[in-house]
Amino acid sequence: MKFIKYEIEQGLYYDLITIYAKTNKNTPFHFTFSESHTLKEIRDKLEDIAIKIDKQ
């Protein structure tokens, strides 16, 4: 998996982070998280998503 970019949407009460990435087979995807997640949780979730996309 390769990270391409990220965007932060600032809200009044919380921020949302959207991460754009590509799987090992170069399939692009993105996922949006709230600011309450740790970097490890985000990385693990993105890796899970990338693996599932590549299996399709």
C-alpha cells in the first residue's frame, strides 16, 4: 500500500481526516476517519482495506 495524500476537514466540534492511497496492485482508494483514531488504528484499517480490494 502506498499513501498518496491526505485532507483534513475542520469542523466546529471535530476534524475529519481523509487519506488517499493505492493498493499493492495500484488500485486507488480513500477512507475518512475522525480525529479520535490513533495513527496505528488508521494504518491497520487502511492495510485491511487494501488487502480486501486486492483480493477482489
